[in-house]
Amino acid sequence: MNKPLAAAELEADDVGPLYVAQKKIYPQKVSGTFRRIKWRLMAFCLGVYYLLPFVRWNRGLGAPDQAVLIDLPNSRFYFFFIELWPQEVYYFTGLLILAALTLFLMNAVGGRIWCGYLCPQTVWTDLFYAVERLIEGARRERMKKDAAKGTMKLQRFVEITMKHSIWILIAWWTGGAWVLYFYDAPTLVNQLVTFQAPMIAYIWIAILTATTYLLAGFMREQVCVYMCPWPRIQAALTDEWALNVTYKYDRGEARTSLKKATELRAQGQHAGDCVDCYQCVAVCPTGIDIRDGSQLDCIQCGLCIDACDTVMTKIGRPTRLIGYDNDINIQRRQDGKSEIYQIVRPRTLAYAAIIAGVGAIMLYALLTRSLLDVNVLHDRNPVAVRLTDGSVRNAYTVRLLNKRGFDRVVAIDVDGPVDAKIHVVGIDSVTPDRPMIILGRDRTTELRVLVTAPAAGNGEKSIPLRLRVTDIGLGEVASATDNFVTP
């Protein structure tokens, strides 16, 4: 349980401005467990994003060999051995559902840990901060330079120019990497540098360069606080068992200087471990004071934990004055009870079960999906024709989709009408009663199909009809249903 606000503080908050001008934040460099985790995750995320378009995957002659490719001209999505077509867009819906449920599970376990470690805004802002520190120096030095008045010195001008040039270069790489997912990467890179790429590629690179430069270089924490809806959503989803970055008020208060705290302890009196050094504030990328309790601005990055642990180690006090904790434990410690954690609880089990269920359904659908699709459309005008011998003919437009990367021969059969015969217009098959068609690889073949049946035995006005398509070589069968209509 975090420190409650006094009535006066609440009243002050009530009359405060809803919007305030952005105050530039100068996060201090820090080292420790959570900073190392963030560095490694940032390197992994950036490495995957920038390099994945260049990974090759052999799909056979004539097929694209880029491992991950969104092929808009051919309406195809490739992900290593998986190839998805427009009519399989429901897989993307399933992925979005899985992503949302995973965020819910992460929130139930560790609050906004997605925001603090994996969110693209956090990753790129961290990268931009690293460039800023490398060129302009440590926190105090940057603050001093920005506060300096008068004519800008040449060194300062060079630093600012270098910083923004590198920012723009990173932003340009970011935009360039994005468009590589929509075209063969090596080919597009060559076209881009020789100014032969499609204009739309340059437009998208320019848009993404500008947005990356703006969001990571200038707006930074404002995106997390004002633009992003996730803080509000997670605040509604969290519970008292979720682990959040928490200042252990029961241990830290009352705050005092190190010298005063040492004197009090020597006299046998209580002194809080917090020495009011403000290191937790100095390293925070959103500029908050975690000691004020749970706040919307906190992205759960854990950098204040590293900063506080460093100070506690130096002054010989136990670490984790700030740490990942739940609200229940603070009250339990005040009551002299042991800490308790419930990572596995009904909420997390429910999320995990739903994720497993949705994932299993998607995996089963993916493994058992047909790579031969049939679509039948009955002619509307005329619906049926009676021939001179009394038999009835219906016409259909049949579309056959071959999702495999090679040509194949299929046979077409019809079930339903008694003694029905099938004919494919424009196709002379060696087996007239069972037409055989060659389907080109990775394409749709449209056929004009005529089904003729004698009047005898087919007296019903509408007879269910099934059109079966069988791969002669693989034995794969696909079918579609319609109706055979008599006049």
C-alpha cells in the first residue's frame, strides 16, 4: 500500500492545471541489474527489426526467398515456412487477440513491464538518450549546457549538430528497415541508393523518419503519459497482487540525511533508510518521484531500483528499498507479517489458459488448413436451361486456388443430381466424364463449368450439389457446395 496523500495535497491536485508545458528531462546514467536487462532487450529488439528483412528462406524456384515478407502486389504474407493469403486474414485477427491477452497477462504479473522494457517508444527513446549522453556528456553537464545563456559556442553548436544528425540517421534507418519488409530487401536497398526505387518507398521512409525523430527525440515521455492509451487500460486491469515498482514506505520513512540517520540509530532510535538523495528521480526517464506512490507516468523500467540499490550498498543498508512489490506486502510488513506473492492466481491462470486455447486453435487450423480451395458461384440468368432432349443444365463459375509452390493436376467430380455429367468450357480432357485441369502454382484458376442431368430422377426444384476437386498426385481433396436447379 503506497503512502496516502493528505487532504491538503489532494486539494492542491484538484485545482492544478490539467495540461502543463513539457519540462525537459535529463535521465542520469545508471548501472545495475535492470539496466543490463534493458540494454540486452534493446539490442535484441533493434537487431531483429533491422536485420530480419535480410534473412533468406528457400521456398523453391520462382518464389520469394525473403524469410519475412509482406507481398502487397501478390496479396501474400510470408513468414519463414508459413504463407498466408488474403482469405486467411483471420490468422492476423488471432495474432492480435493473442497479443492483447499477452499484454493482459504481463500486466497481471508485473504491471507495465511491456512499457518499461519492450515498447518501441521506450526502445528508441533509450537509444536516442544513449546518443545524447555520448555526445553531450552526463546529466549535470547536459543541464548546464542547456541552461547557459548568451551566444552559442562553436563546440556546443558542433555537439547539437552531431546529435541531431545521428538521430536523423537512426530515424532514417528505422523508416528504411520498415519498407524492406514489403519488398525484396537487397533489391530495394540497391534501388534506394541509386534513386530507382518506387516513389511510395521514399514517401514512407520520409514519414517514418519524421515520426521516429519527433517521438523518440522530442516527445519522449509525453507519448507514454498523454498519447498512449495503455496506462489507462492497465490501471483498470491491474489488481493488488500485480508486481509494480514500489517505494517501500514502511522501511524508507522517515527520511533523513545519512549523518542524521546514523546518529539516530546509534541512539537506538528509528531512522528510515531513505537518505533523500534523489537518485531515483535523477535516473527516471519520465521524471517522477517513485516515493510519491503509484503514478500513471511510471513505466516500470526498474532504473530507480538500480539507482537506489547503488546508494544502499554504499551506505551499508539492505538493498531493494525500491523494488518490484505488491500493495499487500507493504501492509503486511507494517503488521509484522511475512511477505506473500501470488504470481500464479486465478487471474493469471485464466489469461494463460485463454492464451493457450487460442494458440492451440490457431496452430491446429494452420497445420490442418487446405492448400487447395474451391469456390462455386451459380449463374443467375438463366438459373437453369432445359435442353432439347429434356435434360437440365446449370452453369457455374468455379475458382480453384492452388496455394502450393508447384503446378498440379486435379480432377473435378460432381455429387448430388442423379446421373449428372460435368463439362469444363474450353478444356478438352482425356477423361470427359471426369475433367482434369492443370493448376498453376500460387494462383487462382477460374473455370466455366456446366453440369447436365436428365429430368428423370431429378424432379426436385433444388437439389444439393457438391463439387469435388481431387489432386491426382497428392490425393488432397477440396469441395464446395451449391444447388442444382430445375425449371
